[in-house]
Amino acid sequence: LVLGLAVLLFAFSTMISWSYYGERCWTTLFGERSSLAYKIIFLMCVFFGAVITATTVLEFSDLMILAMALPNITGLLLLNGKVRRTLRDYWRRYKLGEFEPQ
């Protein structure tokens, strides 16, 4: 009984946090006025997640994580050289004592 309650509360809190995080990302990309569209899409996904099989839900969530990871990996690859140069410059300046102590 306690384990079942813990799983239920964990699932509910995860759903709330993912909803909030997704909405913040959505409004950053599409503006505050599109927030209602995100909420409708999220509610539809919650409904479909409740009526389809768990395997399908897990496969879909894995695909969505992949969809989020691909642009990030692409950005890392494209910015790799610039970040490396900036980091080397930072460490060089740090070792020379160009930064004021806080």
C-alpha cells in the first residue's frame, strides 16, 4: 500500500514538473500566447498515455528524448572548436592572474 502510494505520488509530481518544464520551453520558442496550445497538446498526450499500452508510451518517450538530444548533440559538435578555444583562453588568462579575486 505504501509503495503504491509512493509510486502514484512520484508519477503525479513527475507529470506536473514535466508539464511546467515543457510549457516554459514552448513559450520560449513560440511566445506566451501559445501556452494554451501546449496545455491542450499535453492533456491529449496524458489521455493517450493512459489508454495505450505501456510499451508504446515508453517507446514514444524514448523517441522524444532522442528528438531533444539530437539538436543538443549537433550544437555540441558545431561549437566544439569555439568552446575549446574559449576555455584555453580562459585558463591562460587565469594562470596569468588577469582575474580579480572575488
